[in-house]
Amino acid sequence: MRGRPKLEDSRDKQYRVRLNGEEDKMLSYASEVTGKQKSDIFRQALVDYYNKVKINEYVPEDEDYEWEMDHLSLKRIIECPYCGAGNPMDFADECDSWSEERQMGSEITYNFDWEECECNSCGKNFRVHGYICEYPVGAYNYEDIKVEPNE
Ligand SMILES: [Zn+2]
């Protein structure tokens, strides 16, 4: 056997993806912390998203079904506006949600307003409010989370 075996499905499709500054920072951070290539992070995120979409297509909206759909995690690390320390928060603990029917089931928006959060590092008080949206069920759609100092 000589040379490389021919790949059955070689990576010859190319996409150009535009990122804004914040998205680029997220990609660099995820790459540095995990030691993974940026392109692998895109591919792996795609597989994760694909599987969630597929589950939504195949799992019936039937309460007797043996599976319960997993919802999107509302856990986030929120940076303190005073000292920058990361504060773990799970907005599922206190939020309002509403849903709209779309092509593939529900789009759910979780809205929260935590007025008095205490930083676990400097002890100062701040407010965290905004929303996280999932569509299809279990998959990230978009979010907007604002952090404001109270003092
Ligand atoms: Zn702090």
C-alpha cells in the first residue's frame, strides 16, 4: 500500500462565515481553552446542532413517549461589572417563559430580571437581565444578557 488512502468523503466544501468581534473572541477563547482547532469547533457545533434538529423531527410531541425533550441550559457565567469575576448563574431558577409555534415545534424565550446579584468575589451588588431563546427545543437560538452595576 502506497500513499494515503482515498477519503470517501473528503472535505472539499468551503463556507466563508463572517463573525463579529464578540463571536471571534468566543471562538478564540473556546479554541485556546480546549486546545481544539477553530475549524473543529465549527464542525463539532454543527454535529451537536444537527442532532438536536433531528431529535425534534423524530420525537413525537406525545406525553406518553419514553423521552422527555432536553431543554437548552440557562446556565451562564456572568462577569461582575466591578471586578470581572465570573459568577455562575442558572436563570432556570427564576424566569418567565413563553413559546411560539414555528416550522419545527416551539420557539421558547426565557426572560429574567435578577435585580440583586451579589458578586461571589468582591461582594458588590449588580443587576442581570435579558433573555435566552431556544429553537428548536434543546437548541440555542439567540440571547441578550445585560449586566448593570447597582451602586
Ligand atoms: Zn465582583
